[in-house]
Amino acid sequence: MIDYLVSVLTEGSIFAIMALGLNIIWGWSGDFDLAFYGYVALGAYMTLVLTIGPATSPTTYILGLTLPFPLAVAIAVVCSMLLALVVGAIALRHLRGIYFSIVTLGAVYVLYVFAGQFVPLFNGYNGLSGLFDPMGDVLGLDFSAYPFFYLGLCVAVLCVVLVLVTRLSGSRFGLALRSLREDERAAAAFGRNIYAMKLKAYVIGAGIGGLGGALFAGYLSAFNPSAWSPVETIVLYAAILVGGRGSNRGVILGVAVMVMGLQEATRYLPEIANQPSFAPAFRLILTGIVLVLFIRFRPQGLLPEHRMRDKDPADTGGTSVATGSAVAGATLDTGAA
């Protein structure tokens, strides 16, 4: 039972890191990105090829280095950000809304097919494996103690990412991103460079996604194209929507509900004879039902995003009224940046 709880908490921490990255792209700047899981996959693949050593026949892949796990993770994050810079530079320049989503969906499928068909890159559709207990040998941990260490590592990384993202959220950059989400024309009227702001957010979010993918590779010890399923991205979007779009605390709660709660609860559904796919299919059905109910009855999520407010000068009691001037002011202050 303890091993199961450690596994669930580790996976939940990793998915929370991914969701925080996606929340920057969708929750803050309002871009519905369907290529996000491609950055997660690239982070996982790069971590593997930088740590598992040279390929042995019939397996083939690039690099095949034996770098320390932390260094490999750092390089994987940089690679995810560079890929996002290329995709974002093309998709964000003139595309918005559904057109942006279609282009990013096309981008992730191009990556999927290329990684699967070009076998020398990442061993094709068979994927990569062999990252067993990264850092375990260096720290002298045995097999039974290592899962607890990796859980602590993932939780620590999650806490660091949460603190950094929270500080970024309250900065003028974070406020300016929200102004873009609410009304791009109004933000542009204050002198904000819409394209540059969205591209920065896109690259930062993809980098955090790549970090989650790197940790995911260390957790699974393997990765292959079957993990590129769009369903994984939908689960992340569902967690953000349920927790509260734009809210960092809400994202963590949403992951706890959708990934650690709903996803795990459906594993205990009774098996039906000759229907081995019943549980996975029913899991998707429940996810869709939850999304529809939240969109209909509580679109702000369980922990809604905190709206910036200005005090009413006529109110001496300190009561606040909601306005958009705080976000607009941040946009104006940084307009020449």
C-alpha cells in the first residue's frame, strides 16, 4: 500500500509541474496549445538519450551519452524551450484561437510521425528505456529506498516551480499576460508587444513542460510514442479547468482531483469479460462528464483565479471594486520594455 501511495504521489507531482507550465500558456495568455505534450515528450526523450549510454543493436538512437541526471534534465529543458521558440514563432505571429490550436496540433503530429518513422532518432515506435534509478548509484540508495527519494525530489521540484510561477504570476509580466487574455486590442493600445509577450509565455510554459517530461522519464525509466496520446493533454486541460484556470493553487488542486483522484479511482472498476478496454474508455467518459459539468455550472473552477482589484476612493472602509486598471496599468508601465 505504501509503494502504491508513493507511486501516485510521484506521478501527481510530475503532472502538477506539467499543468503549471500549461497554465502559463492557456491560463494566463489564453492560447489553447495542443502541441504541449510534444514538449513533454521531447524533455523525456532528451533525458533518456543523454543518460542511458550508447545504443546496442538492434536499438538505435542519437547521442547515447552518460551524463549526470541533473545535467541531462537541464539540457532537456533547454531543448524543449528551443522547439517551442520555433513553433511559437510561427504559430503566434498571425494566428489566434482555433487557428492557433490547429497549427499546434499539426506540429505535434509532425513530431510524432517523425520520431516514429525516423528510427535512428529515438528508436522509432519502440521508444527508449534503461533509465533505472537515476542518481541512485551516486547517492548509494538501494532499490527499496529509491522511490521515496524520487518522490521527495519531484515534490521539491514542484515546490520550486510553484514558488517561481507564483512570483511570476504577480509580476508586471504576469499581469500583462492576463491583459492579453482578456482583450488583446486594449493591451495593444497601451503599447504592449502582443507577439513578444505571448512568445515569452509560450517558451516558459514549454520549458516547464519539458522539465515535467524529464522527471517523467526518470519515473517510468522509459518513453515511447504511445505516450504522445492527445488524451494526456486533455487530462492536463481538465485539471486546469477543474482547479481554476489561471490559478496556481487551483492547478495543484485540479491535478489532485483529476489525476490522483478520478484517474486512479477508475483503476478499480470491475473487469468485464472480453472487454479489456472498458476501464480506460470509461475513464475518458468520466473525464468528459466532469468537464461538461464544470463548464456548465462552475466555469471558474474550484479555486478561481484571484482578480486584481483597485480600492474605491469613495470607500473609506477599504472595500474594493473589481476593475481592469491594475492589469492595464502593468501593461502601460512595461509598454516600452
